[in-house]
Amino acid sequence: MPNQEHWVLTFVCPDKPGIVHAISGAVVQAQGNITESKQFTSESNHFFMRLQIESSISKSEFETVIQEIAEAYQMEWQLDVVGRRMKTLVLASKAAHCLNDMLFRQLSGQLPIEVEAVLANHPDLKSLAEFYKTPFEHHSIESANDKHNFEKRIEELIEQKEIELIVLARYMQILSPEFCARHAGKIINIHHSFLPGFKGANPYAQAHQRGVKLIGATAHFVTEDLDEGPIIEQNVDRVTHEESKQKLVRIGQDIESRTLAQAVSWFAEHRVLVDGSRTIVFS
Amino acid sequence: MPNQEHWVLTFVCPDKPGIVHAISGAVVQAQGNITESKQFTSESNHFFMRLQIESSISKSEFETVIQEIAEAYQMEWQLDVVGRRMKTLVLASKAAHCLNDMLFRQLSGQLPIEVEAVLANHPDLKSLAEFYKTPFEHHSIESANDKHNFEKRIEELIEQKEIELIVLARYMQILSPEFCARHAGKIINIHHSFLPGFKGANPYAQAHQRGVKLIGATAHFVTEDLDEGPIIEQNVDRVTHEESKQKLVRIGQDIESRTLAQAVSWFAEHRVLVDGSRTIVFS
Amino acid sequence: MPNQEHWVLTFVCPDKPGIVHAISGAVVQAQGNITESKQFTSESNHFFMRLQIESSISKSEFETVIQEIAEAYQMEWQLDVVGRRMKTLVLASKAAHCLNDMLFRQLSGQLPIEVEAVLANHPDLKSLAEFYKTPFEHHSIESANDKHNFEKRIEELIEQKEIELIVLARYMQILSPEFCARHAGKIINIHHSFLPGFKGANPYAQAHQRGVKLIGATAHFVTEDLDEGPIIEQNVDRVTHEESKQKLVRIGQDIESRTLAQAVSWFAEHRVLVDGSRTIVFS
Amino acid sequence: MPNQEHWVLTFVCPDKPGIVHAISGAVVQAQGNITESKQFTSESNHFFMRLQIESSISKSEFETVIQEIAEAYQMEWQLDVVGRRMKTLVLASKAAHCLNDMLFRQLSGQLPIEVEAVLANHPDLKSLAEFYKTPFEHHSIESANDKHNFEKRIEELIEQKEIELIVLARYMQILSPEFCARHAGKIINIHHSFLPGFKGANPYAQAHQRGVKLIGATAHFVTEDLDEGPIIEQNVDRVTHEESKQKLVRIGQDIESRTLAQAVSWFAEHRVLVDGSRTIVFS
């Protein structure tokens, strides 16, 4: 028996009858077996699907089979190997919690990513990156020009390393709208979150001031509207009147690490599809 | 255009290539459109699927189409109308919390069931059932003979009312193994649950004694092994050293109500399939 | 031995050394025994305390003892009997879930309140109130004058029934700033809540549009700033991209009921103290 | 003004009137100010208290003042400096998740402990310990004699380093009953936990087999009854039928890390007091 490969196929197309029949026909034609399948029809009348398929035909043969159906149904699609580590660039500043968590999970096999480089505007996280044998670069950002050069350096790394995912692991700088637009759907940010939401500076102080009983974190795609992109994952933890502002920050860091890791993991497994301002998460 | 009906089809069969292609072919043949689809291949190599399909053909025509494929793939299958209220019998004793919660949710349209009767071994819940205009019967169980007659009365009601689901809403009697076997996969029970688990009498006292920090509830199918059937849903809430035994019981009641309602809701929507000692929950 | 009474004493005063010594001295003097005690010093340097005390002296004798210390330490204080049911007025509109939950919990002894009346601007909840033998009044609000009269009727009931707590159980009308100010710290509202927060109309639609993964509820005191009063309790539940707007609303209702009941229960037990824009919850 | 020291005082004694008055009198005498105070009277009629006190008198002076009251009320008591890092010994085997989490939190100031040494029966975690500049020793355990020597080495380290806390960070060996008894109330273990509980080998396989919907972890003191000591903290996460056994293990590891860190943090802050088979957690 030939070697079996394990594929993950994702696609989106306008909803109409016959899609599943067509795509499952392609799988039969490829002598494949569907091992996992999730689908969703959105209110915008788009059909989203994610399939895992075992098959022994080559990638290019499989692509030829899919391409035919894709044209008939106007599918946008992607085919990848299950478990392939996604090439990832991490942007960071000073805070270590999210980076530590990601690198540990990468090493222990929980996160199917390969962090190709950490790019930071502060030097603090150098030794952490080195412990995990991950390239680390530090470039200060003091001026608009520094910022421009920083983004230029990101672009170089993206090209050199064939980066597929950019993770903002508490990167405290604002990326330019052009950059965000160019890499839309590829940049994941982690953001503290509260009920109700607080606008403006120092949200932990505001949350403390209102005496919130829950604090949380939201992992989302970055769009040109800062902190307003499609939500991938959210979590909360309970707090009481006894927690100081500092303690709220600490609790927040824990939730941020967990929530970011979850979102990155789903993304790297092609489980996150974008539907306008929403995400479809085939978790 | 003819009237569209909204169907829910569930089936299980041995896993092999081509199932999805075949069943989606049947949907195309029935001029149907798949509006929701979930599938799962278990480690026991069985393929489980739940589909919601809009189609304008009649139920019997649709059944004929499915039957053909079902035979080819050795499917056990079921076809129903989405949103049809499932005919339900509730067994209760004295505790009101689960019954109150279910009847309120039925009335407010959150639970797609029709409680045809409440059968209790105590009279306490009569006025609650009456407020919700639900037939209520009370038969004391003082002897083995009473118990036998009680089960006989349940069987009569099941037949007369064409009962599809039996809910034990804190029914504090043990059903006979024969009864459980006869209605396997149709009886849902709610059970308090703790980490770690406690065996024997008075689990809340044991939990209090060990100083547990979480208490929970498990909704499960009833099998001949008491409290050991396939798990449908579980929830927990936090407690502290300050909660008395009585308070633990109260908190437990809240979780029981919520967890039972969730399990019943999923069952009534044909979202719970049984795979040996496990459930597949297409929630 | 004389009959023991079980007291709950709460107070707030400027923080300085000796308060606990003084108040515990008063308890010794009253031949009392402290059965529960919680305290907190806020960042605003106020000292909050809640004590449960068993003692056989009369209320007036006890008050005399406390009054002396209260003056020395500038305490605002309150003495009540543990477990006394707090006289409560519920304002409602059409939605039944919060009212049903409260009345059931009152009846089953989980909520130490006595709902003296339900006042609604719609007739829908009449039979529910009647089942629980709770006086129900309905007055339509179609004009500013109706509104004025409605608030006048509330004031009459507050006076007649000696109301101590006003619960807005999904009451969909805005109370006048004067009313809110007059009963500050006595009105509890339940509000849906999301991460991030959404401003403006139809928040469930906005939440659905952004694809939130958590929806929640906040129980808070009503102040003149609508939906901005001190937070008492918050909860969330998980949702996915599959939940429709209608389903989000349903899930939200469940959280609202639970969260409101928890807040009311703590308030009725004198466990909620206000510290400016925050609450101290001695849960 | 003399330097203020911040003290934490914990004690337990038989409950009787006057304790709080007496201890707060001692604080007044020590010119101290109570900044945090928690107390609890258990059903076994013991009174537990934890106080944080700012005072400028010396430790020995303060101890003299307390000692007098302690004798009168038969108190077992402990006085420490708030925030002092507790000298900790970690026992580990191969699994890295709990150790990584603890060392990161220690470094980032979230966990008030000083890990004096990691003692393991496998060499795998050496480089992780070294990155965090923590002494690491590895001694294989292949025989009863090895085990005896391993415990002897633990005892040596406890004495040399003045160890106050022993954390079993997924240490997969059973400690001798004598060792457990000798260090009762000083050894914290982390244990996977399920609803319902599973006895015997391979609990994740059992949990998977029953199709549990929640998996959790319990941090507890180690007693001679394996996995049965007083519970300090518990957490759960949701799982579905889709999670493989391997995935359950991963999710379990995350909860284990969080739960162990929380328990250790509370212990190091003298927030965990033992009441027979229960804990009082003044969190």
C-alpha cells in the first residue's frame, strides 16, 4: 500500500446545493478518506468547510482534482499537510508572559508553529529567546523613522523566512495601517478585555475603579481598526474587590497567555476562517 | 415554489470511504440543501453524522431515498422535523428545582419538548405541574409491589402518549434493570458530581468533609449500571471552605437544573448520539 | 440561658488603628460571639466590616453599645437579624426569565427576600406572579405623564410596604435621575455584558456581528448614569460562531437570571457595601 | 518615624468569645495597624485567623506580645514578614509543564518562593532548571535502596537549605508514609481529577472511555493516604468527544500548572490553614 498522507483542506464559497456532494466526490476520486469534517453556512450565505483527508496521491494530483470543483463553485481554498509547523514571527516588547508560554508550548509539542524569529523593540527578552534557541533581534523605536525601519525589517524577515503568521505577544507598538492591510488575516493580537468595555488609557485602572468582578482577554486578528478585528478566542477569570490594580494585571497576564496560545494553535491548524468581521472557529 | 420542510437526519455506520459523498448525493437527489452538518469518526471506527436539510419533498419520498444508501452502508438512521417538540415523561420525587426549570423553559420556548406527564412518588410538585398545565400523577412507593406498579404505570404512559424521552428530574428511586435496558438511550438522569468522586451515601457531606473547591453535576443516560451511563453534559461551580453542607446542596441544585436542561435540549434536537460508553454531542 | 439572637452588623468608617479592637470589645460587652467576620480597607482608606454575632441582649441594648463606638470612629452602621427577609419591590416589563427565577428561589428558600409587589408596564407576567401569590400591578407607560404616575405609584408602594430593595428584573424603562438619586444603593439592575463592550442599540446584534466567544451579564446598582453604577456580580458563558442572534439572547437570559439572583441574595444578606464607584462584596 | 514592617500572623485555637478582641488588643499594644484580616470558625469549633499588620516594633517584641494571648487562648500561631520568599524544594520526574510554569512565575515575581533545588529521578529537566539558575540534582530510582537514598537526600537538602515547602511537580514516585507524616502540611501535590472520579491505572484512558465533558486538577497536601490529603485548589476545563486521549492529557497539563501555581502561591502567603481533612483558604 502506498504511503498515506494526511491533508487538511479548507475552503469558502457562496452557499448553494451540491457543494458537499462535489467535494466528497473529489475525495472519493482521490481515493481519500475523510477523517474530520466541519462546515458552516454563515448568515452572509457563505459556505465554510474544513476537511482532514487521508490519501496516498501526491499534493499536485490532489490539487488538480480540487481545482476543478473550486472553479465550478467559486471556492477560495487551501490545502496543507496536517501537523505541519507554521512559520511564525513573534513581535514583542518587554512583557515576557506570552512569549514564554508560546516558546514552551512550541518546544513541548503543544503548538504546531516554528517561531523563526522574535523581533522586539526592547532587549529584555533576549535570554528567554536564546534559551529556546530562537533568533532574537532588538531594534529600539524612538522615532517615526525607527518605526518605519522596524516594519521594513519585519517585511524582510517575512520574505526571507516565508512567514505565515505574525503574533503580537504584547507588542506595545501600533503597526501602520498599510502593514495591517497587507497582512490581513495573518496577524494575531492579544488584548485585555473587560465587561463592560473601557475606552481610553489604563483600562486596568478603569476596571479597578468600577470594581469589575471578571477580567478577560481577547485574541483577535489585527485590522486597520485597532483592537477591532475579528475575534478568535476569549476567556475570563473572576476577581474580587480585594485585588489591587497590580494583581488584576497579573491575573490578566495569565489569561492573555492561555488565550493567545489557543488562538495561535487553532490558526496553525487551519481551524480559523474569516467571515467579514467574524471568525468561524472549527475547534 | 413548494413548501420547504426542514429535516434533521442522524445516522451511524461503520466508517469507510464514500459515505459523505453518498449521503450528500441523496440530498442532491431530494433537491435539498444542507443547512447544518456535523460528523465524527470514533476510535471504534464508527462514523456518526447529523445533518439539517431543507427540502420540499415529502417525508416518505425522502425516506425512500435514504433507505437505499442506508442499506449499502449499514446505517442506523433517523429522520425528523427540525424543532418538533419531543414527547417527554418526567419522573420526579420531592425536589422542585429541575422540574421548575424544565417547565419554565418549555413554556418560554427554550426547550423543544412537550412534557406529557409528570409522574412522582410524592405529591409535593402537584401545584407546580398544574401551574404549567402539565398532567401530574402521584403514586407512593412503599413496597416492591408499589415499585412494580409504578413502572407499569410508566410503561402505560409511554405507550399511550408515545413518549420518546424519559427525564429523571431528581427522581430518587432506582429503576429496574429491565426497564433501563428496555429504554436504553431514552432515559436521561442528572447526578451531582465531585472531584474527586465520592462513593457511598451522602456525597455532599463527604465533599464538605474533604473541603472540595468545586461541585458539579453530570447529565447522563441511564443504564443498568446505576450512575454509570454515557455522559451527556457536565458543569461545575466554585465553592469555598465557608459553604455549609446545606449551601453546597443549594449550589448543586442550580448546576443540576442548568446541566439537565442543556442535556435534554441537545437530546430533543437529535444532537446526542451514543457510541458504546461515550456520547457524541453535536452541540 | 436566655434566647440567643443572631445579628448581622455592617459598618464603614475612616480607617485608623483600633477599630477592630473597639468593635470586638463591644461584642464582648454584649456577651456576644462573632460567628462570621469580614473586613476590607479600601484604597480610599475606608474600613468596611461585616460581622455576624450571636448574643442574647436586646436589639436596643446592642444598638446603645454600638452607638458609642460608632461616634468615636465616625461609623455608618446597620444592625439586622440574620436571615430576615428583605422587603422587595420588583419592576418588570414583558420578559419572564428573571422574575420566574426570583420567585422560585424565594419560595424554595434560596433568596431571603419577600417580594411585596411586582409592578410592570405590561400585563404579560400577571399569571406568573399570581402562581407565586405575589401582588401584581400593571400600568401602561405611553407618555411622560404615565411615566411620572408609574414612579409615583412606586413611591407609594415603597412607603406602604416599607420596601428596602428595588429590583429591575428586565424592566425596560428608564427611571428618572431624581428617583435613582433618592434610592441610591437600593436599586439593583441586571444588564447584558460583552467583551469588548458595545455601545448603542441592539448589543446582541453587535456582539453577533463581531463574533464574540463569550456573552455575559452584570448586576449593578442603578445610579443616575445609566448602566454605570457600582458592579455587584458578573458572569459569562461561552458561545461559538454557530449561535444565532436569537440563541445569544437565550443564553444571555440564563446568565442574567443567575447573576441577578446572586446579587440580590448578597444584598439581602447585607454582604454588599458601596465604596464610591465600587462594591465590597463579602460573599 | 521608625521603619514600618509588614507582618502576617496566622493562628488557630478553640473558638470562644473574646479572641478577636484580645488579638486586636495586642495589635493596638504593638502600635500596629491591621491591613488585612480573615477569620473562620469551623464546624469542628476551631477559630482560624490570618492578619496582616503594619507595625514598627521588632519581631521579638511582637512575638512576646502575641505569646501572652496565645497561651490564654491555646493558639497555635505563626508570624512572618509579608512577601518573604518561602524556601522551596521541587521534586520532579520527566514532565516539564509544572516546573516551567513555577520557575517562570518565580522569576517574574508572581510566586513568592525561592526554589532552592530541583531534585529529580530523571535527567530530562536539567537544562530548564539551569536556564532559571536553579540547582538541579538527578538520582535514578531503580530499587528500594535508591528510593531510600533519594528520600535521605531530600532530608539533607531540607536541613541544609532550611526548606519550608516541598512541591511535587508531577513527581511520579510514591513517598514513604514516614516521610509524609514527618512533613505533614508542608508537601503539596498536583493531581489530575475527573467527574466522576476514576480509580486505578490510566485515568485519562478511563475518562476518555466514559466520554467526560470536563477534566480537572486538584492541588492538595500529601498525607499518608495517597491522593487523599486536604484539598487546596481545584480547576476544570471543558472537553468534547473529539479530544483524543493525548489531547486530554495536554489540556490536563495546562490545568495542572495553573492549579499548582495557585496553591503554592496561597501557601507561601500563609493563606492555607489545615482543619483536619479540610483546608481553610483565605484567598
